[in-house]
Amino acid sequence: MSTTTTTEGRPRTAAALAARQRGTDAALQRVRDALAHLRKERLPVSTAAVARRAGVSRTFLYENPQARAAIASAVADAGQRRRQAQTGEDTEREASWRERALNAEDALKAAHNEIGRQRTRIGELLGQIRDLETAWTDETIGRITTENTTLKQRVRQLTTDNRTLDERLTAARSNLRFQDRRLADVEAQLAERDAPPAAREPHPAHRPGRPQTATVEVEV
């Protein structure tokens, strides 16, 4: 009697194991499909999000090595994409500020050169006035005086423009330094957030007095 029961139990046990394996394989496939959907939709990858979309428990995701590895890989890929996107945006922003700074420097040099030319011209005209003032008519003196006044106004305008360009150049350099610091801070934050979950906190099952839940949130 016992021999017959044992013989009949073996096929049943094998069938149960096979059914369990099929269930596990199906759950793993749903997990992969859920990760693919989150990646396609550029949604945050987390244990809770995958569990909801795949219709599996969080315990399964923690305890099944293949599921755990798939989630870790998806988190790493999402972090890499986010870093690349952030780096691209910061590079474009930095290039824009650098271009503005270079343009401001060029405009400042041009303003300095123009001021120098105008001062030279004023000096020449004043010298002519001093040398020929006695021989000039009232009309000539009036014309030269008007031109001199116009040149002085031009110099004042160029001086004002030069001051404005100086201020813009200072602001552009300040923005560049701010962007450099911000880029360094963002890279440091991304490096911390992209660390594997296992390296940041212990497995929930090993944490006394806490429910077996944990979420790995990654912003894309």
C-alpha cells in the first residue's frame, strides 16, 4: 500500500513543481513586460510600480533573483539616460552663456576702440581750434564747436554703453560660475541616487519591526 502511494505521489509532486515553475516563468515575463512599458513611457522605475503593473507581489520581486536583477538593470539604465539628458541640457546651457560672454567681451573691446578713436579725434579738433581760432570766421567756429559738442555727446554715449557691456560681462561670468557649480551638484546627486538599492539599505526582510516593503524611485 505504501509503495503504491509513494509511486503515485511522485508524478503529483513533479506536476506541482512544473506548474509552480510555469507560474514563476509567467510572472517573470510580466515583470519584463512591465519594465519595458515603464521604459517606453519614460516613467519612474520602482518595485511598487513594477509589482502593480506586472500583477505580482513585492515579495516575489525581492526573493526572485531574476526579477530583482531585471529591476536593478532597469534602474541603472534609467539613471544613465537621465544623466545623459541632464548633461546634454547643462552643456547647451553652458555653451549659451559662454557665447554670450564672448559676445560681451567682443562688444566691450569694440567700445574701447571706438572711445579711443573719438578721443583722438576730439584732441585733433581742439588742437585745430587753438591753432586757428584767430583766423576762423564765426561760421567756422560755430561749425567746429557744434562738431565738438556732438563728439563729446558721442563719447558720453559710448562710455555709458561701455559700462553696460561691463555689467553684462560680469553677469555672464557669474552665471557661468553658477552653472559650473550646479552641474557638479547635479552629478553628485545623480551618483548617489543611482547607487544599487542593496547598497543603500538592507533587504526589508532583514529589517526588524518593519513591513517587507521598499520602493526604489528613479526620476527620468
